[in-house]
Amino acid sequence: MATRAKRFTIFDALEERGDFDKNPANASSRDNEGRGLYKGPQKFPMLVYHPEGEEEIIVPATAENTPFGPKWLNEHRVIIHKEVNSEEELKAAFADGWHDHPAKAIAAGNAKRDPANRRPVPPISSAQTINDLQAQLDAAQAALALANANKAISEPSKPAPNPSFGEKLKKAVASETLV
């Protein structure tokens, strides 16, 4: 028998117990009579992230010997975070400088680090990335339109070129007469 068929995790145990079906934050949750318990996305509890993007090591690195010397591998880090359970706690956390997204915490930490030690900041959401790219595209198109307008003003108008055979043919087909 394949080892995959023997898989059993904590999530399988939670599913067996019905914990996911009882949680109103899950869209598939039902009560004992089969009515849906889902009330839409829940705002709380919510995680907030350290004001300076501080991290803690949850799995220390292991040393591996290589021909080029020892390397430290497989270190796992997590941004320090805390859970808030109400609007008051959230306001207090924001007042203390905590962030509502890990990317904002990383960016704040990068501002205090030297340039050689900065970490890449992931996008907050794909919608934000799309909006940023759309803004860049709009700015480029506006700059191109302005450049074309300036070019048209600076160049004297040229006489219309002699129509090509293709243009004559299109005109003839449109008027249903052959040349």
C-alpha cells in the first residue's frame, strides 16, 4: 500500500471532529439543522505586525559543510506579530505603530536598515500590483500622447502622400466599382 494513503494530519482530525463545519468564518459551516452559519468575512481576530518588522527565529539554521565552506541552511523566521480581538485593541496597536500587513512591517524595517541588508518587500495584494501597473501604464500613455502632440506642433504639415494601390482597391470595393 502506498504511504500516501496512510496520511493523517491534525487537519484530518479537526475535519473528522467537525470543527470546520462549526466555525462561522468558513463558508461551508452549518448548524445541526443544516442552516448556513457563515456571516461573511470576519474582521476579528486579526493579526498585527511589529512596527519595525522585527523577526524571531522559530527553527534555527543547521550547518552544512560544502566544498566552499560551511553554509547555514533551513532557518525559519517569522515577523513578530500579535492578535487583536476588538476595534479598541486594533486602534491601540496602530497608535503604537503596529502594521496590518507583513509587507508594511518589512518596509518599515527596511527604512531603518542599511541598504546592503534590506529585504525585498512583497506586494500587499495582487489588486494593488495591478493598480500600480495600471497607473504606470496610464502615465506612460499620457507622456507618449504629449510627446506626439509636441512633435506634431514642431513639424510643419506635410502634403498627403499619393494613395497606394491598396487604398485605391479599398475605395473601389467600397464604392463597388472596379478600377
